[in-house]
Amino acid sequence: MPLKLESKVNFMLYRIKQFFRGIFVCVPPESGILIKRYLNKKEYDLFMKLPPYERAHALNTAFTVQGFGDIDNKEIIVKAALLHDIGKVGSGIGIFGKSILVLTDKFFPDFSHKLSQKIDMFKIYYKHPEIGAKLLESIGTDKKVILLVENHHSNKYIKGIEYLKKADSLN
């Protein structure tokens, strides 16, 4: 079903804002405290391999989860928010590449999925949750966090996933 014009305009405005936030990365000053509170040394080292715009996105997602008030397993969900895109580590996808991926997926999803069979950048875009889960498993991250990371783009219900998805979509 075609997107309504208003929906397309809102999507584009949101993505333009996200693009400029990515170019002019602004990391909140309290980020270091948040990272030290939730990530162990191995997770921190992996997190720091993300490009700056992805780290900023992850931090903003985690801060959004913190703002949701009293929710069960908040610590697990905040940690998952910090690590949810960790599967993009080493992908080489820059801010311009990410923009192309997002727009292609939104407006030409069938074509985009076909490209994922042939072009690594598209494959990583779709498979980063699974890639991230394997990376986190290899360093001994909590299984609850891994499950949230692995399914943050799926329709599978896991306790707390709705908060991670909501925070991710807002950032």
C-alpha cells in the first residue's frame, strides 16, 4: 500500500533531522557516566568501535529508555539500547551510506531486500541485529540483553522490547 503524502513528508523530515544530527554529532556530557554504569570493559571496547554518529544514536536511545519512568528490567533495556546497533561495527557504512540504505528500504523495500543478497552494506543493514547478537555472545554479554538486541527489528515479543523499539524510533 502506498504511503500517504503526509506520512512520506513526516518520514523525510525525521530522516533529514537524523542525518544532520549524525553529521554534527552531539554527545550529551553525562554519556560517560551512563556508559560506565551499564557496560563492562569488553562491551565498552566494542561500543567504542562504532562510528561516532552510531554511538550518539545509541546513547540517545539509552537516555530515552531511562526517561520512560518505572519499567521492569530497565537496566537490561538501557544496556540493550546502548548495544542495539553493535552489529554495525566495522561495516564501513558512513552517514551517507546509511541515508541511502534507510531511504531505499523505506521507498523501495523489495528492491532493497534484493540488493541485500548482493551488496554487503545492504546485507549488514538488515542483518545487524543478528550480527550484533553473535558479537555480544562472544564476549559474554547477558543473554537477556542479547535477546533484545537480536530482536529489536523483529516482530517477536520479548519482555521490554517495546521500550527499546520506541526509544530507537524516536532517535
